[in-house]
Amino acid sequence: MSEKIYLYPMWIRLWHALNAILIILLIITGVSMQYTDPSNPLIRFDIAVKMHNISGMILTLNYLIFLTGSFITPNGKYYKLTLKGLFPRLMKQFMFYTFGIFKHEKAPFPVTKESKFNPLQQFTYVIAMFMLVPIVIVTGWALLYPEVVLTKFLSGSGLRVNDFIHVIIGFFVSFFMFIHIYFCTIGATFVSNFKSMITGFHESH
Ligand code: HEM
């Protein structure tokens, strides 16, 4: 018998949908600017720049909604990482994903209203939302307004260091997204976690 718990309020679902669309747009336009042949680009360079800049600006506003929501609504409690015993908890979940799940063992950290993320989800969501995304946003704005960035950094160009951080962390966000989507397929059924982000209800076994 499957059980349904309301875990994803409307504002989280709307934030998440916009966030996912914008990040996909940022990845496509970013990759086009970085890698494609300028004479035969994936997206015309000036259009890619404009789309990237506008998506980044909307992402910033959307991120501020996530940040404010995380402070003023009960959803923020799910992101409070307890460092004590974190490593053993991460290992326990990791062992479940790599072995236990194939032996049909019970999930070591079942989803409840009090704790909707397992330790690996919580850890990666905290890193993505409170480290990676803010770094990409800040370095992105710095590239838009280079006059505010250090012009020199350890005798090199401050702009280059900033650009390097923006691209590398952007890659990490892309990497996070692919792994995230893969793990979202491990639910009660292949699609049940995706449905949760539409209906708000999480389905457990
Ligand atoms: C097409 C792209 C994406 C899909 C299909 C997707 C799918 C999902 C699904 C099914 C969930 C609910 C399951 C769960 O809580 O783990 C979820 C939650 C979440 N996703 Fe994504 N995601 C995408 C992109 C992203 C991106 C780009 C980020 C951040 C950079 C992100 C961050 C999160 C966070 C923080 C949650 C938990 C929200 C909360 O309940 O507070 N997702 N995602």
C-alpha cells in the first residue's frame, strides 16, 4: 500500500520549475558561448549572451525567493544540516543506494513530514543551493559589471580568476543536475518523484 504525504508546497514547486528551466537555458547558452565554433555556433553568439544574461538575472530573483522562503517558512528546516554523525549517515544512505536497494531492504531514512530528505539528498541540496548556485550568481554578476571585480588577483587578471570560478562551478551545478535527476528516478516508481514536484504529494512504498 503506498502512502502520500504533502511535502512540496506550491511556492517550492513554482520556484523549482522556474529554477530548472533557467538552469537548463543557462547551460545550453553557456556551452554554446564557451565551445561552439564562432563561425558556426549552436546559438548565435550575441543571442546566446543576451539569453544567458537575462536568464541569470531571473535566476537571481528566483534564488532570492528560495532564500527568503527558506527563512520564513517551515521548508527551511529540511535544509538544517546536523554535522554530528553526518559521515556515517551519508555512508548508510550510500550503502543503501549501492547494495541495499538491490536486496529490497527498507530505506534507512524513510521519508516523513519531519524529514523529507535522506542524508545524501540533504547534503547535496545544501551544497547546491547554499554554495554552488550563490557562487555562480555572484561571479556571473561580477562578469556583467567587471569594473567592480578586482582587476588584479595574485599578479594575474582578477577577471580571469572570476571567469574560471564561474565556469567551473557552473559545471558542478550541471553535474549536480544530472545526478539529481538520476536519483529522482529512484522512488516508489520511476516517475513518482517527478509527479511529486507537480502535485506536491510524495508517494512512499
Ligand atoms: C530538469 C531538471 C530537474 C528535474 C527533473 C528535477 C527534479 C526534482 C524532483 C523530482 C524533486 C523532488 C524529489 C526530491 O525532493 O528529491 C526535486 C527536488 C529538488 N530539486 Fe530538482 N530537478 C531539476 C533541476 C534542479 C536544479 C537545477 C536544482 C538546483 C540547482 C534543483 C534542486 C532541487 C532541490 C533543492 C529540491 C528540493 C526542494 C524542496 O523540497 O525543498 N533541481 N527536483
